[in-house]
Amino acid sequence: MPDLDLPPRRSLPDGVRDTALLRLRAGFDEDRRPRHLPLKAAAVLAVVATATTLVVQAANRPAVSPGRSGPEVAELPLPIAAEHYDLREGTAPEGAAQRCHAGSSGLPPVERWDAIATASLFRVDLMAFKTPAGTVFCETTPASVTVSAPQADPGSLTLSFRTATGSMAGFGGTDPRPFVLRDRADESGREALAARSGRVFLTPAGFVAEAVGAQPEVPGGEPGRRTELIPPPPSTAVVDRPATAHERVSVEGRRLGECLAGSATPVPDPAAWRAGLSARLTATDSVQLGHYRGLLLVCHENGSVSISDLDRVDAEERAGSVWVGDTLRAVRVSYGFVEDSPSPTSVALIAEVTDPRVATVTAAVAGRLDVTAKPVTGSAVITGLRPDGAGPTEVTLTARDATGAVLEELRRNL
């Protein structure tokens, strides 16, 4: 057999690979609807989900020139938007229309606005309103508001609005199929799932791209074509509810600030995140934690960032990855990957303590030494847990008070 001129091997960053495993394990733990079908051999895809966007990496997909329809491709059926985002049709958060109206000028009276839909992710609300002057798109974070001018539906798939926080919105055209927005310039095929409601679509938080393609769902191996879109300039954000800026002077504060400033994925209200614990995982990797309104941010030493929403009960990442109890909430982080192996060598549990009585958190695996950590700035990081490659590894997570009395036990598989 002749030698093949293969591209150089590339490894995913630990943070990206960690989130991928969380999503895959979530899929194993859930009773998926028929919409989520396994991939057929003809279309080889590797699915990698970040905490802020759904990512699908396709092998051997031909490149497409800007402004042209892409080649015919076969894709996986897409996830359901209402499972990925908090999607509410026909409504908007209380007071949001007033915030959006006040955040711009020359708009029709807010009393004549009707909410089309809201899609939310990581404390970012992305909304569409019907007004006498056209459709108004608006993004709110706890601290800021970004508003579009009224838009007329052009009748075709159009990207009409984007923000510095990484939200995108527009009109879906006449094709009713679900679709994703793809960063054409990203070799990994980074994508964000679009949430459709009537004639509009919403993609809240975390997707930044200058060259965007829209790829519709093509289940059953049917051919489909990618539409190239031209993103508008980001609309200007207005800080209407200033949040308290947390310190960036301590070692942890400085590390968090540098992480947020250097992250390729925008994080809402970056100054308002409180620095948490910093923990060493390996000789070459550590994590810095950040906290904001029930969100837990994990920043790896290589700059990769993941966010978990610990307040959203129905969040997809909860299955198999977020442990929720009465005294703590824990997130599983995989690390220590090696070449030619998709599995991690180690797992860490990052516990956010919600009960001030908790003095220690212990992870116990049958036949192994217990690992105990004390909460620091409200969090405990338990490292060095090793999955059993032969099957599930059950872990008992125990919270104790200062006297050693057990406050709570949680049992889950790694």
C-alpha cells in the first residue's frame, strides 16, 4: 500500500475535550428522542460541544467560497433548540421590552411591541419583537442592553443582528428546517445552533465569527446546501445596569481577569465575575474558577473556557456532568488526555458549596483511597479521581461539617 500524505496530528485542548466528554456522557445517560440518530458511516462526524455553543466537526468537508452555496453534504439530525437553550415563544422577560426600548432611540412606543420569542443562555437573553416599524432584535445581560434598528423581513435567510457577547439573530427564510451557523474561517468547523420561531431565528451568547455559513438539517442522508451569510457589524452595547466590578489584584483575580480578556469565547459582563479557587491538575494544566449569578466558569491554563449553569434544572449539561445536592453543586472536569486515546486519565470534581456548614468534601471510590478537600472561597476541587476503563466508576461525594458529621452524600458514576 502506498504511503499516505496525512496532515499532522492535532490534539484538542483539555478544556474542549473535557466538555466534549461531558456532552457525550450526557447523551449516554438520557433517553433521547428519535430525532437524535446515530451517525451513518457515509458521514463521519466528531461531535464536540462547548459550554456556550454547539460544535460539530466534520471530516473531509470541501471548502466553499464566500457568497456561494456550499456542496451537498450529509449531516446528523440537529439537537432540539429548546433543549440547548431556554427558549420561550411569544414572551420576553419582565421589563425586557422597556430596557430594550430605552437602550436605543427612534423606536416605536414600547406599548406597541409584541414579543416573538426569547432564547437564553448563560444569563444572556436574546429577543425578537414585532413593532410597527419592523422586527427589533435585542440582547440583554444583567448589566447591558444591545438593540437593533427595526428590520424588514427580506424573505430569505439573513443574518441581521450580532453583539459583542456573541449573539446572532435574523430571518430564517422559507426553508423550515433547523440549521446551524458555522464559522467558515474555523478549521474545526465551529457551529452554533439557531433557535427558530416563526420567521426569525435566535442564537444567544458565545458565537463570534466574521464569515458565517448556515447549514440546514438534512436527516436521512438527503443532500443539503450551505448558505453563506454576511454578518453585520456588532451593534453597540449600552451599560444600563452597572454591575459591581470584582477585584483583579489577587493572584486568583489576576488569573481570572487575564483568562476573560484572552478568551476567544466572549463571556457576559466579564468584570462582574468573582474569582474563585485556583487549582493545579497536572504539571502542565491548572484551572481558575469564576462565579457569576449561579454560573461556574472553569478556565484552563491553555486559555480554554467552559461555563456551567448550576441554576438551570433542565440544562442539557446536567445529565452525567453536574451533581446537585442540598449542600453543594459539583461539576466533573476530565483531564490528563494522551495521544491516540479519547478517554481521560483523570477526573476532577469541582464543588460549589451552597451550605456554610460544609467544612470538607470527600470523594470515595470503592477499593481506593478517599480524596478530601476543604472549601476555599466557596469552592472545593477534588483531583486525581481515575475512571475504571472496564466499566462505570461509582463515586460517593460526602459533605461534612466541622465536627465531622455527615451533612449529605451524593452518589454518581464518573
